[in-house]
Amino acid sequence: MTTPTTPVPAAAPQDEATLDELLSRPLSGVGEALAAAGGDIVLLGAGGKIGPTMARMARRALDAVGSSAKVVAVSRFSDQAVADGLRGEGIEVRVADLAEPAGYRDLPDAAALFFLAAMKFGTTGAEDRTWWSNAAIPAMVADRYRGVPSVVYSTGNVYPLTSLSHGGSLETDPPGPVGEYAQSCLARERIFTHAAHTWGTPATIFRLNYACELRYGVVADIAVKIAAGEPVDVTMPAVNVAWQGDVSAWALRSLELAAVGPHILNATGPETVSVRRLATWLAEDMGTEVVFVGAESDDALLNDASECHERYGYPTVPLRRLVRWVAQWVAEGGRQLGKATKFQQREGNF
């Protein structure tokens, strides 16, 4: 069997249940990639922004190809409703605090691992906790899951700012992290790379910026400011964004790329879009005005995901449709997750 695909609707989701169904709708090839692991799929840090819909997509994709492999979501699950929702959809939930070394012996075995845990928000002023979360925890995870094919979420923040004429950083470009958050993320990559070479752990390092849906992401950040009558800062002049449903599908499929290298894969949308244009579109769609502050710089945090698109195709939700959906959602008072990306940061202070 193969993973069935359903066309993405043109109309915006009207409620969170519809939104979550769309975000977790499996795309072509996801079920096959997961079933090829030959056993249970474990997602560590599955209670955050991306984890719940990614776990649902994994379960739905495995069901579609007739696989009985478990999908196990591991997190502290501070929001019990998230855990209960996952259980209700056939996902095994394990409550664990990855910051506690003593708990690793009780973590579930896996045929494939997706590592999603990280700390970004509030890292400034909590640098010690940032490094523990983004470097020490990966070391313990890599030790616990020696030899298990792994997809490790990372970030485009490991790259330096690049000229707008450059076209975005490629996987082969040298890192140049700005600030302690980005430095700790590069440490996470280096730790899993050491595990790959030392213990033969195949891995894919998945460098993402930025995933967007209607409740969070760069587009939602800008829309919320416009709705509140606040100015939009254009000092960071341009961004790359992609629909989170596509990002989750790419991440799940990238398990098939895991290698003792590891394999590095950039993930984002194909456009380098100006922040001013995003804000202008949003204001038009929301029927309001936008005020800008700052002056555009001549460089930005940009990520070239050409390899990802060649392998897995362009996003199923085009940029302009994504903007229109977010505008409608925010204008109608749709819930936000309250986790701003802080994409405007040029000094690495999150």
C-alpha cells in the first residue's frame, strides 16, 4: 500500500479541529519511509508546537500503509489535554522529563527516533538552562539510542546572516551561529555527529526556518502585530517560511536519508519573501493598515532548501494562500500559541 494524498483545500480552516486534521494529513511517501524502519517510532519532545501534529501524521501514515508499528510520543506534557488527544488517536504517550538523567533507562526502545526537544524562547538570561537543554540532553539521548536511525531537528540559526543576493545558506556552507541559542544548537548537531561516527548511529540533521501555521510562526507573528495596531519592524528584511504540514511530512520522510555522516537537510519554503510584503499582504487581507518601523538591512537569516524540494516537492500550501489563511484566522480572533518566533532578532537574543 502507499500513503494516499488528499488535495489541500483552498478555504481556510475554520476551527482548531479542522486545522489539526489538515496539519497532520500524511503526504505521499511518509508511511513508506516510516514503515521501512521495521518497528516502533519514538518522538522525543513531542508535546511542543510541532510534535503533536507530527505524531498524528506518523500514526495516520503508518495506518494508511497497513503498519502496526507503534508511534510513541514522549514529553513532559504540561498540557494534559494534548496528551489525552494523542492517546485518543492511537498514539502511545509516555510522560518523561528529558532533563533528568535518571529517567533515560525507562524511555521506550525505538526502531526510529525523532528528536524534537529544544529550548529557544527565554534563552536570554537563562543561558545555563539553554545549554543543558540543547547540548546536555542531546548527549544523553544519543547515548540512550545508540545505533537507532534518527532525525534531529535543528535550525537555520546555525548559519550566519547572508546577503539578500546570496540566495540563502546551503547545507554545505560553514556554520556561523550568532548568539548562545544558535551556538547551543550547533553543539546539538556536533553531539549527534559524534554519536554517528562513534556508535554508527545513522542520522539526518533537519535544519528548519521557519514552520508556519495559523496559531504561530512568522506570518502569524506579523498578523498579530497588525491586528493590535502595532508597527512591524522590517530591520530583518526577508524570511523563508513553509506550511507546517509540509515541514512535518519532510521531516518524517527524511528518516530515509539518515546516514553515518550525518545527512544535513535544509527545510523551508522556496521563496525569499520580504517582511514588508508579508505585512502588506496581511493588512490587505485583514482590511486594515500597517505601519512599519526600522530600515531594511542588506542581509538576513536565509535558508536554501533546494535539495528538500527536489526530493519531496514544493509546499502543498502556497505562500500566498498561507498568508490569506493566517489573516482570516487572526482577524476573526483565532487562538494563538503565544510563542513568538522573534524572527526580527539579528543579535541572537531569544
